[in-house]
Amino acid sequence: MKKARIFLGVTAFFLVVNFLLAYKVASYNLNNLYLTTTGIFYSNGATLQLRYATLAPYRTFQTDPTQLSVHPTIPLFLDVTLTTTTIGGGGFTYTVTNGISWNLPIYADEDQ
């Protein structure tokens, strides 16, 4: 019984530490950015051209104190949303960007 209490106590401690660290990171606004691209999707013998979100090689934070910001020529977004459509009679789920494009400092993922 004592071993079970110790195990549960240690597990609860690690859960609290994990929550606090996750909250700290979220409060720093450390985010990856997304870009919009177009692709052709096939399902059940039918095709559909969709605009969808994909992870961009840019971030909203520096990975090195000497890293300089960059100015990409494509619009980048913070938020994505899951949406569904029908292709060939079957459901298909994909992500799309939403909100306004990010225009504050952007840092590249180079050499990461």
C-alpha cells in the first residue's frame, strides 16, 4: 500500500510539473507558422483540388540569441482549423489556415 501511495505521489508531482512547463511555454507565444498550399486529392475514384495548410519552415521565436529575423514573401499564419469536404461520396478531413497573416518578427528553421 505504501508503494502505491509513493507511486501515485510521484506521478501527481510529474503531472503538475508538466502542466506548469506547458503553461510557461504557451505564455511565451512560441509557435510554428503555417502556409497555404494547393494540392489535388484523390478519393473513391474522384479528384478535387484543395487549398490546405502545411507547416512552414519558419517560427515566431529565435532558436539562437544571434539569429536574425527574416522577411518571407509568402503569407504565414498562426492558426489552423480542421475542415471536412466530400470527395467521390466519401468524407475527407484536412486543415486550412485561418485568421490574419503573421507580420511580426519571423525566424527561419535553418540548421535546426
